[in-house]
Amino acid sequence: MRPAAHEEDSFDWVALVDPGQRELDEALSRFRVHPVLREDAVRSGQPPKLVLLDEQFLVVAWDLDPDAVVRRPAETVLLVGDPWLLSIQYTQGQDVRPLQSLVEDDGEPSCTTPLRAAYRILAAIIRDYEDSATSIEHELDDVEAEVFDATVEEDYERIYRLRRRISHVDRAASAFMRGFEDDADQLEELLKQDETLRPYFRRARGDLAALADLLSTQRMALDAVVSSHESNVSSRQNRDMRTIAAVAALLALPTVVAGLYGMNFKDMPLLDVPFGWSVVLAGTMIADMALAWLFRRRGWLGGNRQHDN
């Protein structure tokens, strides 16, 4: 997409979506972006970060869909200077977030400066992180119910998709938290230009801290789910092995009896007794039925599984 220049009050905004190298270089040169920040802006596939350098403000944010799991999340890069804003979106083949509508919508703070506009965009991204955490919480409840319900065979793919979602949101949110902590002094200096923004950034930092705590709790809960799932898988495999062993034992008994009587020894029991073969056959069947009853009672052939524990 071609860069779109946006003039609002006293700042210049250039928005780029999946830009080519030439138009990206032109925009970075136009605003005289610091060389260190320039390196972060020209490469997609970077981890989330928040950096302040020489009164220029860089945000690299993962743009997450609250209800989807993607291999590579979309990225939004914001560069803020005085008096300009440069936004770069790397979509990774996903839908583009409408940044212009976020800035132009009525609301607080009003977007009269590039820093205010950047905060509006950043706050929308953080809200999506919170929505993702809420969606994860609901799905985690469902997964826990499946894992601890003996009548349901849990979906292991769903469990590991959930772990991936938690990891994406956690990495995205914790990177912002580190940025707020590492560059706290520079951020304070930057906010002196607009004191009214101070409570908004404080709220954003509080939201990220609460989100980090929630994600940490969700990660621990999911670890317990994974452990229980692995235990369930092991238990099911043990039951399968017991069933196979029980069936093999039931087949082995008549096989052993037939093998012994097939050796043509002269002094075999009941060999010369009328209907002796019927007695041997009946005895074999009774022994097999007794074994089958014993195995079933112990849960090795289904039925009562009280001995699984």
C-alpha cells in the first residue's frame, strides 16, 4: 500500500502497510529516524519491544487476534517524534487493523499530538491482549473440565494450541512491561511535553502488570492440565496393555492344553477314558471363563476399573 500522509493539528502522520524497501527508506529519511531505531523498524519478525532514544519513541507490537492462533502474528511498528508519527504494519497475510479509525474516533485522550495518537493505538493493542487473556481463561476452564472428566477423552491438540496462545500473549505483554521499566526515566521526560498523558500511560502500565499476573496464573494452571493429560494418556496406555495381556492369557490356556495333548504321549490324563476329551474341553472352558471373570472384575477387560488407581 502507498504511504498515506495524515495532517491533524500540528503533526504529520505517515502510515505504511507491508511497505517496500524504497518507500520505507524514504519515510525513515524524511523523519530523520535515529539509526538504532531505524534498524528495528525495517525488519519484520521482531520480538515486541518499547524503546525511547533521543526523544524518539519506538513501539514494536504483536497485533494478536483474540480468538485465533496464528503461526506468525501481525506486527505494528510505531515511531514517534516531534512533530510526526510513522506507523508501519507488517500483516503476515492477515487483516489490517484500521489505525486511522482509532485515531479519528471521539474519545480520550484527543489525538492532537503524535504521542497521543500513538497511545490510542497502543491502548487498542493492549485491549486486544486483555480480550485474548479473557478468551484463554474461558477455554482453559473448558479444557480443565475435559481433562478431569474420566468420561471424556481430552483433545491434546487443543491443549497445545492453548499453550501457544498463552505464550504469544505473555511474550507480547511482558515485552511492553520491560520497556516501561527499563525506560521509565526517559518516558517521564517525554511525558513532560504532555502532562495530561501521564495517567493514561500509568493505566496502561497497570493493565500490563495485571495481565502479566493473569497470564502467569494461566500458565501454571495449564501446566497442571498438561501434567494431568500426560497422566491420563499413560493410564489409558496401561489399560490397553492390560487388556492385551488378558486376551493373550485367555488364548494361551487352551493353546497350552491343545499343545500338551497333541504330543501323543501314552500316559496323558483322561486319554483312555470314554468322553475324556469332553471333560478336558469342559475343564479348559471353565478355567478360561474363570480367568475372564477375574480379569473383567479387575477392569482388565472393561467393566469395573476400581483397581486402576
